Amino acid sequence: MTASNGPSTLRRRTVLSTAGVGAVGALAGCLSVFSDDEPASVGDPDADDGDGSGETDEDAPLTDYQYTAPPQIVDIAEQGYESTLRTVPARHALVTEDGSGGPVELPEVWAWQADDLAPSVPGPMYRMTEGDTFELTYDNTEHNRPHTVHVHAVSKSWEDDGAPVTNRDQVDAGESHTYTLEADVPGTHVYHCHYQTHNHLDMGMYGILRVDPEDYDSPDQEYFFTLRDWDTRLHDREAGGDADYDPVERSSDAYTLNGRSAPTTFHPELGTPLIVSEGDTVHLHIANNGYESHPFHTHGHRFEVIEKDGSPIPDAARYEQDVLNIAPAERYTLEFTADAEPGIYPAHCHKVHHVTTEGRYPGGMATAIVYESAMDSDEFGEIMDDAGYDG
């Protein structure tokens, strides 16, 4: 299953160095998928006049914000158990210009930015260990609307719950607030803005917080997925367009894994292909930060659910499956062994219209389990061409 006109060995190594989150190396700190000499383009709060209107020429983009970067992993211990989070207006490419059928873009999102990292949608993936105490400062000096940070499951004071509907507290523009979070519930959790949640969550203000159990046994490969459905009319409206949007009549028309739609989901630097070697044990931490449920399906591999919303699943209650329905706000950790014939296997939502982008199939919530030994094949080369990856 090799071909001389497939990706070169150098190209294959480049993919491996940026795509996987293995048991050693990248998880020790922040995972940046861009090299130092090729910085990501990110949202620029000064790129527009603040009203999101952008250019007036009807043929020009609605905004001239810079683009978001892929989410990065932030190791809390390496950060001294503290981090500063901001909200930055940005443009977001569901499918990049180089991807087949691209570009497909949201003209305005409200991206989370952690410390000196690039703004991203979803936000940074915070990682900590059971028993840690974490101070998260939300600095709302880069946006002109109130926001909060609400984290599921882990303990915090009532004042730090980030839910103004009950504690009557919000972080207004120009203000900041420090949330103290206790890593007392191991597992995969979500965080999001809880101010006018029906719009702010939809504008991209969501992310994952991972609490590793004290005795966590790291697998060979580890990945994070955030599922999301979008009604793009909201983003056109917030960017100054003439879209008519009503949250009561919300209707999803775009679907993403980690903020990208296929074919960009297959891109090793912008998307999240699950790159494995034969015999690897793989953990996939998967969360749904959208409105709809998504039956997630893996081809060629059967997995066990080992965690649900922060609760470990006892060995006696586990069983092999290849479809898992994931409701809004649910989080699971899936474990499988890369024991299939080496190749390239789809992994996708099984609501088939969720695997479309602007009516084109395949698109949306689709990626693949990719064996390293299949990365020199013609098929992999064609998939990379569609994804806009040139190595």
C-alpha cells in the first residue's frame, strides 16, 4: 500500500510531529502546531473599528479580523497554576482557502486567548492533575461586551460559578475577575461563557478542561475532540451583515470537529486526524459544546467508554461499541487499540447531514484514524491534497 508519488518521508515525519498528542513530549506543556518561524494568524482586536462592520464594499469580507489558530494544550503546572484568559474578535475558517471547496468562513467569532498564545475556537485545552488548585483570571479588556467563565463539574465558590443568572456577577468590558478552581473531579470537562449563553456560546466561547486522575496511566496516543454545530446567520449578523437571526428559530447549517469542517479536519496542523501506530492504545477525550446530539462512529475499530462526565466507568460495566451518541454538554473518554489492518479509517458523526459542508458530502464532522504506515500511500496523498496540506 505504498506509492512513489505519495507523501515523502520528510512530509510524513512533519505530519507526525504536529498531529499526535502522545504519552511523552507534547503533553508536558503547551502544544503549538506552528513552528516558530511560521506564526499562526490570529484575531486582532485593533483590526476593525470595534463595531464588526469591516469593509463597506459589498464584495469585500464583512470583517478584516485576522484568523483564529487551532486550540493548544495548556499544562497548568507549567503555568504555575495560573492563567489569564481573554476574549478576542476574530475570523474563523471552517474550511481553509487551500482546502477543497474552501474557503468557508465565519466572519466574526469571539475567540478565547490564553496568556500569550493565539486566540482559538474552541478555546485552549487546559490540563491539570487531580488535587491541583488553579487560578484563572478572566481579563475582559479586549472586548466590548460582558462575559463570564463557567467550568463544569470542578468545585468553585458560588461567586466563581460564572453564572450571572443566579450570582448576579459578570465581568464587564474593561474589568477582570480571578476564578479559583479545584481539580477535585477527574475527567474531561467543558468551560464556556455563561453570560447571554444563547449567543456567546454560539459565538465560539467554549473549550475543554481536563483533570487527570492522580493515578492516570497515559496511553500511547491521546486526542481531544470538541463537537459543535453552528447557525452561521448569527456570525453574519454580529459582523454587521444583514442576516436575520432569532435564537428561538436557530437552525444549524455548519458542523465541526475542533472548530473545523472536512476536509480541513484531515489537515494535520489545522484539524485532528487520529494518527496511530500498530498496537497503540488510544484515548479520545470528546465533548459536545453544541445544541444537537451527535452519534460518533469509528470505522474499523471498536472502543470502550472509560469515563463519562468525570466519572470513571468500572471495568465490569464497559463493553465494546462503535457508535456513541453524545448529547449537548456531555463528555466521554473513549479507549481503543489500533489493531486493525493498517490503513485510513473514517471517524465521523452518523447523522449524515452533519457530514456536509454547504451541502457538500463529505464535509462537516468527519476525520480519520490514520496508521503511520499508510501515510506513504496514494490515498493519503489525495486526502492531504483535499485538506490543503502540502507538507
